[in-house]
Amino acid sequence: DSMSLFSTYAYRLELHYLLSKVSTDLNEEEQKFIWKIIENGPIGDKHLALNKEEWQHRWLDALKENSFFSAKFLTIEEQSKITKDYSEEGKIVVRMGHVTPFSKDEILTMSDEQLLNELDSFKSNYGFDDPTIDGFAEAIKEAVEEDPNRFAHFVEELVEIKFIYAYNILSGFSKAWRLSRDFDWDKVMKFCYAYITNESFKSNKLQLEDDFRVTKDWIIGEIGMLITSGAQNEQHSFDCKLLPNCKKVLLQCLDELPKDDFSTIRSGDFILHSLNSTAGHVLTGLLNYSLKYARNLPNNQK
């Protein structure tokens, strides 16, 4: 093996594939030539095998359909106890989205106490297929969409959950309402107010240490979108008795708004930026609240 092709790590996948495809077509001279290379063992240190037997096992595995090599393969496998499968080696795996530790259905069957404990204690793992907080939060959102009332009845207990969970729960309520799935708006509005007036919220203690994407601005904006969902369609809208609570929440959101620096807008589209910013989402919620309020005023006050 003067070019060290069998001993160069970079060629191990291609050479294994090639040998497996031609193994049954090798003539006697070719068989002896290849066996001499394998019998001699790896050259240099670029093969990255732990030992000679491990290195030999790879090439004999590729050639095991050939009767000349099959007995040699079985012998080395029995002696070395190596049973490695090379068929999946080098396979490219693509995964979309995040992995959740619990499915939507599993979350829906959890007790309140168990769910609160998982929200408080779960930590992300960082392997390719390991569950993450992002995956958990997305599954919770799906669970809220599926059964919003199950969460509305105890959501006020969640005033200390991390931003990423609060954001997905609020987003789940918005989606559920748009799908005509009812829930207790009074409890949800009380949760919103309690959450954004909580000192842990104001001081950013509820932001994950390794995730700087989901900030308290996301929460404020999502509350505006939630109120929009509940107020814009009179055919499916929250009770007018809740208007004072919504106003209270909106005014608190306005107090929490950061100052917007329009100098950072590259496109120059100030209207699009305004509508899609945190302030824009709160403004949209305020507008829909005001329109609902006006639509439902007594006739003598219109």
C-alpha cells in the first residue's frame, strides 16, 4: 500500500464502499494483493484506529461477501470481539426543530405539581438528539393550543417561570383562541399582570443564562398579540366585563416598553418596523381593545 490509502483516515468511507461493491468480482491475484495489505497492518498514525485488529476488521467487513475473506473476517471478529457495523458510517443526518423531553400528550396528562416541577428543574442537553428547553417550550405551546382551559385554571401559579416558557404559553393561548377554543380570560389576564409586575421579570432574572433571544420584550409584545386575538373579532371575543383588566395590563405593558431606536432601521420602512416591534404589538392590542370598548358602549354614550 505505497500510497497508504488503507491507512489514511480521510479515505476510509469511500474505500470501504468501493471494496464492498467489488469484493465478489476480485480475481485470485487481486485477493492476495489486498490480503497482503490487510495482513501487514496500518501504516503511520493517520488511520486513527485503536489497534491493528480494529483496523483489519474494517477492511475485512467490506470484503466479507468474498469467500476468500469471509473466514478471515469471522476469525478476527471472534478473536477481537469487535462487532461494529460500518453501514451507517458517514451518513448525514438532518434534524428540523428541537427535541422535547415530553410530548404534547404527556404534558397534558401531567399533574399541576409535576408540570411545575419540570418547568423549574429541566435543563437542556447539548447532544444532537438530546432534548432541550426550546423543545420543551414548543411542546408546552402545542399543549396549550390543544387544551387552553387546562392551563388557564392554574396559570397564575406560573409567575416565576422562565421567559421562554411564558412566551410560548401566551402564544399558545393566542393560537387556541383563534381556533375558537375557549378559556378563562380573567385568570389569564391576572397572570399577565402578575407576571410583568413581578420583580424577577423586571430585573431579567427569568431569562435563561444561555439564551439571550427570548427577553421580557417578547413577553410584552405577545401580551399585546393575545389581547388582539381576544378583542378583534366580535363573533368570538372575551366578555366586556374583562375590559378594565385588559386596560390595566396594557397600561402596564406601556410602562415596560423600551425606547425604540429608529436609527438602527436599515430598510427605512418605519411603518413595517413599528407594527412588528414590541411597541407595535402593544399598540395593536391597545387599538383592538379601544375598538371593542367603543363597539360595546351603551347607546347613550356613543
